[in-house]
Amino acid sequence: MGIPADTLCSYIIFGPRILRVLLLIAKLKRSLTPRQYIRLLDTHDLGKKVSNRLMSKVGIRTEGKVVIRPPFYFERGNLELGEGAFINSGCVFLDEAPIRIGRHAMLGPQVRLCTTSHDVHPERRKSNDYTAPITVSDNAWIGAGSVVLPGVSIGHNSVVAANSVVTEDVPPNALYAGAPARFKKWLVVPHEA
């Protein structure tokens, strides 16, 4: 067919070219077993070299092997992913500003990272959008369904509980939960116990 399977995989998982690729897959699907078809949609079983090459084609920078479970949505590819980062299914990254995911950080299903927002005043809302980067530090964990708003940094080893809305920075080694997310307790890190 002329298009390597790993190229098809990158477009399916990572980008806005989905409609064109789905048409190509529909043609290719007839010659694939169900197991092969599923593997096209998942980077987990790809080697580090292939996985990194796929992500670099769409602008995503990686520091090593990462796992991204489809579907995964983003706008620009303005992403940097650390070694061992894990992004579960259904995550959405509105990445007008940079998003940095640290080493061994984990994002649960349906997590949304939004670097863009709007003024809340009705008359300024249409024209006054703003962007700010988001950082998820090393070994942080963001629970399923959480939303992280522009300009927020999640500290290393911190946990954001499921379905939280993070509007402010989370310090290292902290548990935050709620909407808006608030401090709940300090976490014990194994080497500090």
C-alpha cells in the first residue's frame, strides 16, 4: 500500500489527520487480523525507537519510551514527554502553549490539560483568550477525569485525585482533590519515611 503501519499508527493516535487515515485503514483493514488492527491503535507494544519516531513526526518530543493509550487528542503537538510517562485512554491536550509531562508521570483516563482559556467577562470573552504552559513533574499522578487549567504546575511525586479541577500550582509530595482542587495532605515519599 506504500504507507508503513507505524506511520498510520502515528496519525490515528496523535492528530487531526484522522479522517484521511481512517479511509486508508478501511482499505487496509481487510488484510489485517483483528489483533494486528488493534496494535495499529496502540503505542504500548512498539519499540522505543519506533514510538519516538512516530511522535516526532507530529512534533511531540520524547526523552525515552512512553506509553499512550488511544484515543489521544491534541491540537499542536506542543508536547514534551519524559521517560516512562504514561497517558491513559481518552486524554485531551489543548496545547496552544507547551505541555511538559515529567519522567514516570501518569495521567489517568479522560484527563484534560488545557493551556488556553478565555476571559470570564461576557463582552471580553470572544476576543480575550490567553495561554500559559502546563507542567506535570516527575512521578506525579493525575487521576481519571481531572482537568488542569492554564499555567498550572503539578509538583513531583504529587497526586491529583480523580475528577479534580486544578486551578493553581500543586506543590511537590502533596495530595490535592476536588473542584477546585485543594490541598488534602502531604504524601510520604519512600526515601523520606
